[in-house]
Amino acid sequence: LSETDFQEGRYFLFKFLVIGSAGAGKSCLLHQFIENKFKQDSNHTIGVEFGSRVVNVAGKTVKLQIWDTAGQERFRSVTRSYYRGAAGALLVYDITSRETYNTLTNWLTDARTLASPNIVIILCGNKKDLDADREVTFLEASRFAQENELMFLETSALTGENVEEAFLKCARNILNKIDSGELDPERMGSGIQYGDASLRQPRQPRGTTTQSKQQCNC
Ligand SMILES: Nc1nc2c(ncn2[C@@H]2O[C@H](COP(=O)(O)OP(=O)(O)O)[C@@H](O)[C@H]2O)c(=O)[nH]1
Ligand SMILES: [Mg+2]
């Protein structure tokens, strides 16, 4: 995909976040989705962790731009700029750690207040491969998901089970909401871009610049 493809509206661009307690497996999920393999030496280096992948969902081309907390969650200092303009999120806990499950509400509040109330979130119960050490049942988490209007899957970044499904399910849900008009890609901070808006809308007539500047809050 080239910049021209984007400008001519041939693909969507969604900003996605991966959130949840440290140790839940967020970096491994991102790595598995981007590289198709398990990240063995998962270190906690602070820095920008970011990945992107182009997928086809419901006949549409979508570039997912995925942000990982880059270890910031260890210090409870995930910044506002991290959340800004995200269209979707994977909210991750570890099925073998009730502690990671107990923090879900905090993450959910942050995502809905700092990203957008309309952010589409999929709850991921990760480390599905460690079923013998499970501390959180599937039923309990699916109830939580239902009560909080989240989609839900159990995943394994180790085996890859349901990893791609989680990202695709979230993207599909966003596309459905765009189709139904529930989400507006043109709205500022929607986390959704579809080509270059200035190329798709009629140019503003001369002399309206001052007026549009007044409408803007910057
Ligand atoms: N068994 C198993 N271990 C995992 C899985 N995902 C991550 N881990 C391990 O859990 C630890 C934390 O993973 P990491 O991705 O760094 O978590 P983060 O802090 O949420 O980014 C690492 O030791 C990983 O190897 C999984 O699906 N299954
Ligand atoms: Mg990490």
C-alpha cells in the first residue's frame, strides 16, 4: 500500500491499543500478530512499541496501527497521548492471574475517558494454554464482558490461538459500526482514517479561512 492508495481512499487506517496489567502478555500478543511467532525473550525495555499490519476484513483493506504500552503500565504512567484517537483496543488479562483480572475496570475507564467513549474493545483472556493454572473461569469473564459491552475471546500468544481472531473481530466490529453510521470516520479523534479527507471534500472557497479558524479550538 502506498501513500497514493491511502489518499485515494483505497484503505482504512485504524489506531489500536493493547492495554492491561504488566505481565498479561500484551507485547507477546502484538508480536504474535505482527510476526506470527512467540516472542521468547520478552524484556521490559521502555521505549516505543508499535506495530502495523494490513488485513482484509469484510472485503475491505484495513491498516491496523497498533500501540503497545512499552512497559509504561509498570509505573502506572500510561500517558494520555497513548490513548488519544484510538478506534479499538485489546484489553488483556492473564487467565492464571486474578490480580490482572481485578484491574480490568481501571483500564476500561481509562480507555473510555482518555481515548473515546465509542472505542471498540475486545477483552482477551490470555495464556489460554495454561489451563491447569487457571484462576479466572471463562464464564466469569464472559459475564464481565457482557455487562461492560465488550467482545470476548480467550487467547494464547504462545500457541497463537485466537490471536489473529481478536484483532480481526475488533476491526470487523468497527467496520460494521461505520456501515451502520454508529461511528463517523470523519469525526476528529475517531481513530479511523479513510484516505485524505481534503481530497474527498470540495475545497473551501477563498475567504472562509478565518471563519474556520474561529470554529477550531486550537
Ligand atoms: N504460557 C504463556 N505465556 C505467555 C503468553 N503470553 C505471554 N506469556 C509470558 O508472560 C510474560 C509476560 O509477557 P509480556 O508480553 O511481556 O507481557 P506484558 O507486560 O503484558 O507486555 C512473558 O514471560 C511471556 O513469555 C501465553 O499466551 N502463554
Ligand atoms: Mg509489554
